[in-house]
Amino acid sequence: MTILGLSSTGPSRPAHFNLESLIRPNILALQPYRCARDDYSSGILLDANENALGAALPASFVPGLSADDVAALNRYPSPTHDELKRRIARLRGVPDEKWVFLGVGSDEVIDMLYRCLCVPARDAVLTTPPTYGMYGVCAQINDVAVVKVPLVTEGGAFQLDEEAMDAAFIANPGLKMVFICSPGNPTGTLIPLDAVRRVAENKHFSGLVVVDEAYIDFAPAGASACSLVNEYANVCVMQTLSKSFGLAAIRLGFLVGSPELVQILTNAKAPYNVSLPTAAIGLQAFSDEGLATMEANTYTLNANRDALVAQITQIPNVGRVLGGNHANFIVVEILTDGKPDTARAKAVYTEMAENRGVVVRFRGTEIGCEGCLRVTVGTEEENATVLARLRELLA
């Protein structure tokens, strides 16, 4: 069956992968909802039952939008936002906008993948804990089973257990997706591209390799799996503007993948899932000035991260900083008598949040993270405060 609306195609590797066989038949046969702005977006627009008098906002309202954008708030936005997609494609090294899908944060992208690929109460995916919790939440919402193959955690390595994954692929031949978080959350550790490549080429796995790169801009250059998307039809990459771009509030994420996959997701998405204000801010973020600001901020946060790592381990009863430290946070052990202490880590987390004015994240119950707190890298002043609070509680 032909994918409806597909106008260009992507890579054909690996030979054992066939996307159409993974897609739910009802999604493959779906006739997409055709919204008003799919056909015409200029002229006297009397086709979509919009409010012709404009947005109901105070005259004194001064948003971070252009006058033209404010004047257009009474109209439905573009269903595609092609210029924004083109800027993303240019930055991430794929041919054009047909290789980019926009979502309301990466979380919508995750949910869309489940909805398009996985038949409820029948299909399964594979995750590699400790990892991002939304993979499991979306699986439960969509009634999809999860096969868990923990990362190799010894010594804080947090790398794929490729031998165990291969065994899981053989034991579960119908797996629809594998989620690889790189850099990981809560691990902060980059998964090497060669490891992702080996998963993509594994003949025992015929599903989709989903690489979640929410923190990729904090990692060394050249680490993104976007380079593999041009080569492998079964690799897609999720990213977000919430982290390195500092735009968590606008809720904009995206997937970079083959045109076939992007078209399937586009056919099934809500007609206007990304708003005009979100897209307008996103366009500015991907401008030359916006990218320069992102790069400068990322450089500063990485320097702050390195300083935080160096100082936090000097505090009594603080153990190792685990993982590769390739993100804008660190994972650190809280000790009692030289050993990681999960109860003490939980108590420190609670005391800091409720009485000391500093909120970090307790991660002591995650695989390989016994006795651990996850600390986001802040400004120099914020880092100094969290270090002071930890000294007060642990010295």
C-alpha cells in the first residue's frame, strides 16, 4: 500500500527493514483530515469559521510576537510550518522539510509514534532503563507492552547491553520500536553512534530505532544520530527546544526521520498541533542570532557543569558523579559510611526542597543510580547555593 501524501522517499537501508509493515493498517489507510489552511492561506478567508474581528486581547498586551503575528492570531495557523522545518533540516543536516515532523514537545512525538505503529494490547517496544519515564507512560496509555533491557551500569558506564538486546530481539521478534536516550536521562551519558548503527543493522530487529536527543547540544560536536537518518530508513531522532534553546514553555519538539515516517505521522496528527506563537518563536530560535545565543549559553552551561562536578565531589559524604556528563545535569551519589545511601539521598532531596529553597531530583530508585540525586546545572550563583546547602546537610 502506498503512503498517502508521500512526495519523496528516503534511504533504503537496511535491507531487512520495511516501514509499511510496522504501521497499523488503519493508520496506513487513513485519509488525513484536510484542514482549511491545507488549500489556501491568503485572500479574504471565510472558510474556517474564524473570528473576523480579531483576537480578544487587551489593547495594552505586548507579546513577544511581531505585529503581523498578533494580527493573525484569529486565524488558524499553518498545519505544516514549512519554513521552520526547513531551518531545522538545515541545522540538523537532512535534505529538506519533508524529513522533519513537529510536535507539541517531544512527548507528543513519542505518543504519535506509539499511536501510529503499535496495536493496543498486542504490540511491544524495548527500552533501556534507567531512561526517560515517558516511554513507559505512553506505552501504558496506549496499552503497549514494554520489554526492558537495562543499560550496563557498572562503574557508572550507562551503555547499551548489546548482547542482552540481541537476545531480547530474538525472543520478541515483533518489537515495533527501541528507544535509545542519548545523552541519557537520568544518566547524562552519550551512546556512541557505532552502537546505534549496530542496533539499526541487527537483522533480529525489524522495528524502528528511536534516538531521543533532548540534550544533544550539550554533548561533543558530531555526536548526533541525525547523521544516521540519511543512511538508515529505520533510524529517527527526536529533539526539543526545551533544553539547549531554553524554550521549555513554548512546547516545541521535533522528529528527524525518513520522509515516509514523517508523512505517516503528519497524516495522523491533529490538524493544527503547533500554534502560531510557538512556531514564530521557534523561527526566531533557529535564526542566526538565535543559534548564536543557544551556542553561547550551551558553552556557559557546560563550563558551569564542569565546575559543579569538580566542586561537588569535595563535599563530605558525596560520592561519585556518575555517567558521561554530556547533558545539562549531573547524577551524584549521597553516601553513608562510604556507600551510596538511597534513604539519605531521599531525605536530603526533601529537606532541600521543603526547607532550604533548592529543588533537585531524587533518582535513587533507578537502576544503577542507588543513592543518587540529579542536579540540573544552573547559573554560577545557583550552583554555589546548591553546593552550600549540600555542605550544610552532609558535612
